[in-house]
Amino acid sequence: MSDKNVVMELYHDNFQNYKRYNIPKAQLVITDIPYNIGVDAYASNPSWYNGGDNKNGESKLAKKSFFNSDGNFNIAEYFHFCNRLLIKEPKERGKAPAMIVFCAFEQLETVRQYGEKHGFKNSYPLVFIKNYSAQVLKANMKIVGATEYALVLYRDKLPKFNNIGADGQKHMVFNWFEWKRDNSKQYPKIHPTQKPVNVLKRLIEIFTDEGDVVIDPCAGSGTTLRAAAELGRKSYGFEIDRNFYKEAKEKMLILPEEKQLMFPGMSIGSATADERSEK
Ligand SMILES: C[S@@+](CC[C@H](N)C(=O)[O-])C[C@H]1O[C@@H](n2cnc3c(N)ncnc32)[C@H](O)[C@@H]1O
């Protein structure tokens, strides 16, 4: 049983306003940045048409983005945030912080370059393999996408790295991971680009220890916070969309009873910008 104080806090605010909140510095910042896909978000996806059939005409999702804020994301401000909120480079080896940025394949190089400009001069990509694809409308015309991508970024020293398996032995960690969908009974489906909690847990386990701080500045449904809390980490996040924030707070930021018993001192919090300024 761990007596480390687990925290899970989500703020309904722009991450740019982080100074309003007293957030400790993180070992890991993990984010799925808005893809700036804009009005083609549902291209190749059956939801573009009513009932998934083009004979029925376009649905209300045709020519729509995934969510309102998708389209004007400021990557430079995001990197500035990460630089301020990640712990400083430690003297010892094996303790350095890391960032993980989920992004589209086409964004990998841009993210790498922004990272370099903001002091994260090292990076390597991760690939996630799915056994399904949302692009069924083009399935008879071309090879369909069934992968997701992320970039691990760090300043100088290699980030903290846990590769000891259940057998107590060290194992190589490959740069590809299986993208297993979450069971909807275990985790609610809230966000159109929601990441599986189990995939996030695997990454958090590798790059942090129990008691470390994990931040997700664009938390969406709160999956990163939930994954971190289940592993006994302290987690903090921001989400500007009112509905995602509300649903995350009500459905995702809840731990099953056995986890609550494991972390008796745990605190779950949330605040809107207004609530915060009233304090
Ligand atoms: C790609 S989604 C994240 C989905 C999330 N990983 C999940 O599993 O649910 C990005 C989220 O960032 C939010 N967002 C965009 N800009 C933001 C900002 N400046 N501050 C906080 N949240 C932001 C969007 O509203 C959106 O929900």
C-alpha cells in the first residue's frame, strides 16, 4: 500500500494561465496536441454521412473540426509552458524529465523543430499500431491509416526510464506499442480524439515513478490524469472546452474503489478560472 499523496486536478482554463494555479513542476508532460486538422477532421470517416452512407447525404459532422479549439493551437506557447513546468535538468543520470507529444505524422518534424528551439534538443518518435481504422470510406481505394504517433522530447540527459518487467528483469522497450482500445465499461468515452488510458499508463510507467508529477496541458477527457492517478502519480491538467471539462470531472476523474483503497490520502480536485479567482 502506498501512502504517497495522489492528486488528480483539472482546471477549466487555458494552460497559458497556469500561473493562477499552484502546480508543482513535473517529471513528465504528456499531451495530445490539437491536430489543426480543421474542417477535414471526419474525412474518410463514415460519420461524414448520415448513417455512414453517402446516399443519405452529409451529416452535421461533415466539414467540421473535432472540437472548437482545433485549428488555432499555439505550439510555441505550449513549449514555453513545458519548459517552465518541467523539473530542471538534475545532476544525476536517470532522473531527467521528458515530454511526450502525440501528434499527426505530418506534425512530427514541426514539433521536433519547436522542441529544439525551446531547449528540448533531443527527441525520438513512437509509433502506435491499431488493428482497426476510422478511414473505412476509402478502404477500397487506398491503404488506410491504422497508426498513431508521438514524439518523446528531452533536454540533455536521457529521461528517467523504468524497464523492469513483472519478472524483475530489465527488458528492451521497443519504439512501437499496441494501441488497445479501452473497455467503455471501465473508462467512459467522452472526447472525439480520446487516447486509451491503458496506452497512457504504459508510457507513464516507463518515464515516471510513484509520487512523481505528470501534467497534461490539453487534457480533453482527462485520460492522462486518470492514468497517472491509477499509478500513484500526482496529475494536473487544463481543458478549455466547458463540456469536455464537465464530463471529465464527472465521469473520468473518479477512481475505482480498489484504487481508492490503495491511495487513501488521495485528493481529487477541479476548478474553473472563475472559481479560482473568487478564492
Ligand atoms: C487532442 S485533444 C486531447 C484529447 C485527450 N488526450 C483525451 O484523451 O481525451 C486536445 C484538447 O486540448 C484542448 N485545448 C486546446 N487548446 C487549449 C489550451 N490553450 N488550453 C487548454 N486546453 C486546450 C481542446 O479543447 C481539446 O479538448
